[in-house]
Amino acid sequence: MATIGAVTRQIAALEISAKKPAATTASSSSNPVRPGHSKQPSQEKVTKLLTKFAAPVNPNHPPSSKLAPSSSSLRNQTNQAQAHTSNEAPKKASPVPTHQPIDIGRYDGGLEKENEERGEKVYGDAASELALDSSVARRYPTREWNLHSFDIGRPLGKGKFGRVYMVRTKSEPKYILALKTLYKSEIVQSRVEKQIRREIEIQQNLRHPNVLRLYGYFHDEKRIFLMLEFAGKGELYKQLSKHGSFSEKRSARYIDQMADALSYLHSKHVIHRDIKPENLLLGINGELKVADFGWSVHAPGNRRKTMCGTLDYLPPEMVEQKEHNERVDHWALGVLTYEFLIGNPPFEDRDSVNNTYRRIASVDLRFPITCRPTLEISLPGYLLKHEPQDRLPLSEVMKHPWIVKYRPKGQIRPSQLGM
Ligand code: AMP
């Protein structure tokens, strides 16, 4: 059986070697739009993206589609880019064996069952606001995505608005994806229509190996479906809970990838604002994937005041209800570094929320007595500064001796490749 790992290594390699400039943001699009919904890539574009980036079952036997890359180009690109993307020393990529389907696991019938028991049709403005579909079949007859386009596999998890399943496209080449369901009526009840649309608009335009890809989306009467990159190793939070904390090497490599992903996001004027272990997934090679753009905001030149994010990761300016900018993500990176190394966030006070606020506002940063005053703990100190402008720039994070010490030899960060 072809391992998912082997296939994903090829995708990761393709992501790097494609070196496509990131698409313009939703707000800057001049594409024809549906009422209230900015940029919508055409179906053809979604198919192209899938062809380029998602995991085919059998890349040595490409589909008849003229959009598909040749098998040799797949293999060649893998070999070239492997050294740049892998966390380990460069090594030769193993081609994916032929005629080997990837096991997507057993479907539990949950989508149909849930659809009967959960959610209602939505009408009026909410219905048009949530009629989210990345297909635009206007001048060209293009293939529309719907639930029947996929073989459904094992459940991957449950989110607030619905389940996530591992799926495979029925048409060749059979891509592996994560399909996320969102119940429209629950979105309306929670009054987050705009937030969900924003999350989708932001994520569909991002292309970085450490940012979870959104390939396309469609909807039916009750639900919205997101076609997401499959993160084979699941939630980082589970790993952290299992191990308590991470080794220096593992922490440094995650922080390196995070700094690169955040630096990419900020270059696109996207502030994530909700960086925490629960919102990070892991690819099959253990590479980090920033997910969950529910709180992110696309704010070119904009300073914002909305209080958001998770308590332990909130920066002083949010606690103090001041304006904030992209430096909130630098603060969260400091909290994340501390939590990876020590096992709990630095300002946590399980007995009192007010105390946590107080500790954040006064940057009451303490290290356990057992902690050696070494290199690794200097990084949270540089990032956890009260004044946003005093926090270490992300380019400097990636040059910090502790990060450089653990970076795999010969590895080039995506930002250095101009991504
Ligand atoms: P969410 O609704 O995004 O919070 O997702 C619920 C759960 O489904 C997550 O906690 C993950 O365990 C899983 N999940 C979500 N997206 C993916 C993905 N792209 N790949 C793998 N697992 C996922």
C-alpha cells in the first residue's frame, strides 16, 4: 500500500518547487463576484490547484485531464525540492509505488445521520451570505463539486459546526483531502456568518507549506463543505498533551516553521490572532500547519480593537483593550515557545482569570527553578515584551542561535526561496 507519507512528501515538494506567487487577497480581486462574496476562484482553478497540490492515489498514472502534471515531472520536482522541505537531512525521495490505493478508513455514515438530526435550511440574506461555492460555471462548462464527488473515509474530528472526514475524489486522479462540514443554521445562530466567510476568503488565497491549504468549497441546502489539505498527523495539541512538553529540538523546529508561516501571513497583511496549539495541525512528515483562520483578519494598514483570541495567549494590548497589529502574533509565538518547552503557558493561573490578565499586563514571566538559564529560554523573553514594537522581528527569530542550532543542515526556509 502506498504510504500517505510518501505521497505527502511529494505534495510538500511540489508546494515548494511550484514557487507560485501567492494569489491576491480577496479584497483586491477584480473577479466577477456574487453578491456580498468577494473573490471566488473558478472551478477550473480549483481543479488546477488540486492537480498541483493535493495527493493523488497514483501519481505514476496521471489522469487523462490535460491539467495534470506528468508523472516524471512529479518525481523530478520531488527530488529537487526534498532537501528544502524535509525536516531531516536531504535524502533521495522514494517514488510512490504504482497501483496502490491509499486507505482512507471506514466511513461511519455520520454525514447522513447528522444531516437528518442537525441543522436547518436557512433563508433570506443568511442563505445568500452562506451560498459559498468556489465553482463559477459561467462562460465555460466546468465540473461542480458536491458530496457525491468523494468517497468518504474515516472521521478525523468534530468541530463546533460539524464533522471533518478523510475523503478521496472519485474522479481520477484520486486526491486525498479533509472535508470539513459546517451547518449553516448553526453559523447563523452563533452570528458568525461574516467570520466564516472571512476565514474562507483568507485561507483560499494562502499558499505556504506551513499553512493549511483550502482547495475549494461548495454548499448544499444545510451545509457548507470545505475541501482542506489533509493533515496526516492530526492535532499538535494532542502531541503536546501526550508528551507534556517537547524536546528543545522539536520545539525549535516548530517555532522555526511557525515564524516562517507568520512572516508569510504578515507579508499578505493577514494577522492570525489566535495562534495556540489547538489551532495547529501536523502534516504526515510532522511538519507544522497553521489552521483555523476564524479569528484572523485581513487588515492592510489597519489597527484593530476587537478583543479576541484565547486567554493564555492574549497579549497585553488586547488585555488592556488597546489597538493591536500583527505583533500580537509575535507575542503568541513567545507564549507558544514557552509552552512547548515548559509544558504550560507562561501566564496561566488556573484559579483566577483576573490573575492571568494581571500577569499578562505586567509581563510576569517566570521560569521554573529547574530551568537552566540557557539559550532556548531567551527566545520567549525577546518575544514577550509589553510594547509590541519591542518584540523580536520574525526574521530575527529565524536567525536566533537556538533556532539555527536545531535547523536541519542544508534546509532553506520557504521565505528564503521568496515564498
Ligand atoms: P475543526 O472543526 O477545524 O476544529 O476540526 C475538528 C477536528 O478535525 C480537528 O481538531 C482535527 O482533529 C480534525 N481536522 C480538522 N481539519 C483537519 C485536516 N485538514 N486534516 C486532518 N484533520 C483535521
